[in-house]
Amino acid sequence: MGKKYDYLIVGSGLFGAVFAHEARRAGKTCLVVDKRNHRGGNIYCEDVEGIHVHKYGAHIFHTDNKEVWNYVNSFVEFNRYTNSPVARYQDKLYNLPFNMNTFYQLWGVTTPAEAQARIEEQRAEYAHITEPANLEEQALTLCGKDIYEKLIKGYTEKQWGRAATELPAFIIRRLPFRFTFDNNYFNDAYQGIPVGGYNVLIDALLEGVEVRLGTDYFAHKAELDMLAGKVLFTGCIDEFFDYRCGHLEYRSLRFEERRLKVENFQGNAVVNYTERAVPYTRVIEHKHFEYGRQPHTVVTYEYPDSFAPGKEPYYPVNDEKNGRIYEDYRQLALNTPGVLFGGRLGRYTYADMDDTVAAALKLAREIF
Ligand code: FAD
Ligand code: UDP
């Protein structure tokens, strides 16, 4: 007897939603399940009196991939938001990424030649380190003591919960310096926030697709598997295989949200706190992503957190040890007929939204 659906899609995040849309377009029937009580995975926004609050961390869409940009724009219009975070160290503010504004704020230098000379002088102190063994050494040889101590060390140690001397160098191998007065955090050609928030994008992708929320795949696996010919799984791959090759490590986050009776709390969507002594890494003021004019505001304090079962696995820890474990799971996945693995958790990869869309489109194209 034929099954009710062609595909069971576990996870209504961006990967699952793009795949579901493409499957439907190809004439396939899909059932999407998600254990959360909303769609959209980590790009989900909650409407708090007209402000779209990014519930799982700030999300800024940016890409160099024109096809992906055209694809998402076919579902929703994007505004002209350009990410330009401000870093706060003690009581001073610095522009990010490291550019002429930052160099002026750090050293009072006003021309690119002066800035370059100052950075060379700072780096020269660490010229004896020829092969950086850890993140601290890497950062010092790349940008010297001032930038490292004020803008990198504290933030990075909080974010990863480890001393910079215990972190792999590759995390900051590409620290961009810019000798122009340009505070745009990204180098990509396209950037913005969906007008009306990310839910508009997810709802458009999932239009006409059946979605069951509050449904954990593992709690109903036998009955759900009976419903569909094939499964696309976008949850944690180690959980799918019942941790038989070991637990993959993740880094988690904790969010503290506050609604404030002020119109404008910090004047920017993103302010990073780069000092170790401040326990949070950043404060997000959501209305600024969409140029909101509400009389009130909503801010979120973001605290890095260790991961444990029951917490959200926000970041994969892509070091060598986890890379080996993931490789074992990837081999298992290749030998699991009828099940596709996709997305950030299914492939244990730190993929931005544009990479996620591109990967889902690629998979859909291979199949349909
Ligand atoms: P997810 O969004 O995680 O979706 C997976 C879904 O599967 C979830 O809804 C989950 O509930 C569900 N699920 C898992 N297990 C089960 C189960 N057993 N049963 C049922 N459902 C299950 N990208 C950018 O481009 N720009 C940014 O600024 C940016 N900022 C980010 C900030 C943070 C803090 C994080 C963590 C990520 C950020 N990203 C950003 C990356 C972006 O979030 C991802 O690219 C994208 O959301 C991945 O989509 P996904 O569908 O793979 O995963
Ligand atoms: N970083 C830093 N200072 C900052 C912001 C970032 O040192 O003010 C470093 C830190 O090591 C972090 C990495 O850059 O883990 C990437 O940060 P980004 O904000 O670009 O990425 P996200 O955390 O949003 O994935």
C-alpha cells in the first residue's frame, strides 16, 4: 500500500522549509513535524507589540550568492539593514569590524598610512611567533596587543567558555582589517532583514504544506515513519543514531529578554560587550533591525552557556575530536536508506542562512 506522504520532514527550520517548498513544487506530498510549538527553527521571531524579536539570537541575512538572494526575495522583500555592531570595552565604544573608525578610536590615527604603521608596530612585538599554536598567539601575531586585549580576548573566552590559549587558532584566522571608514560587518554584496520579519519567509515557503508542531520525532518515530516513504531529518545527527558513536559537543546560549519603556535604548541593533567581567557577550535591540518607531523597545542579553541535554544546541564545536565523531555518523547516514540528513544539526556544520538555503536547494535539485 502506498504511504500517505512522499516525505516526512523533521524540523521546520530554514532547511526543512526550503526542501518542503521544492518538494511540493515537484509534486511531492510532505508532512513537516517540529518539536517546538512554532515554525522557523532558529530564525523564528516573536511579535512583541509590533517588534519582531529574534528569539534564538540575532539573524542578519547576508550573501554573495545571487541565486540564493533572488530565491529568498521571491518570497519576501528585504530591507536595507546593514549590520554594523558596536563593541563596548569598559566605558568606551569601538566600531566593528576593525576599520579606520576603530583605529581612530583606539589610537587617534586619522589616515590609513598611520593606521597601518601602528598595526605593524603592534604586530612586530610578536614576530617571534612563527607558528601560532592557539587563538591567543594567532590574534597577537595578526593584530597585536591593543586590539586583542580590548576587542577579542574577553569576548572569545566568554563565547567558547575556554581560555584563548586553549582555543584553536583557526577560529580567527581570517580577521578582516579594513583601511576605510566602513562599519559594514559583512563583505557580501547582498544584505538585509525580511520586511515583516523572518516568519514571513518561513510561512511563504511552507504555504500549502502540512505542519505538525509540538511533535518530537523520537517520541512518535514508529508511527511517523509509517506515514512517509522517505525522511529528511534536520535535528541532531548524534541523537538520531542514539549517540552510538559518542556525543557531539555543542555550545549553547541563554537569552534574557526585557521590554523597556524607552523608545531607544542603545541606538544600535547589536552592541558587543568584549570585557570578560561582563557576563553577557551582546545586547540586541530588535527594533533597529527594521527601523522601528514604537514608543517602547525590547532588548535581549545573550549569555554563552555550556550545552547539556535539554538545552538548545546552538553552535557545533567544529574541532578535530568532534570532526572525527561526526565523520562516523556521516558514514552511518550514508548507510541508512530512506533517510536524508540536512541542515545545521543534521550535518553538524556552522552554516549561515544563505549556506542553508543553498544546501537545501542543492539537495532538492539532486532529488527532484
Ligand atoms: P534549525 O533552525 O535549527 O531548525 C531545526 C529544527 O528542527 C528546529 O526547529 C528544531 O526544533 C527541529 N527539531 C530538531 N530535532 C527535532 C526532533 N527530534 N523532532 C522534531 N523536530 C526537531 N545565519 C545568518 O545567515 N546570519 C546570522 O546573523 C545568523 N545568526 C545566528 C545566530 C545564532 C545564535 C545562531 C545559533 C545561528 C545564526 N545563524 C545566522 C545561522 C542560522 O540560524 C542557520 O543557518 C539556520 O537557522 C539553519 O536552519 P536549519 O533548518 O538547518 O536549523
Ligand atoms: N569576536 C571577537 N570580538 C567581537 C566579535 C567577535 O573577538 O566583538 C570573535 C569571537 O571569537 C567570535 C568570532 O569572532 O567567536 C565570530 O563572531 P561573530 O559575531 O562574527 O559570529 P557569530 O557568533 O554571530 O557566529
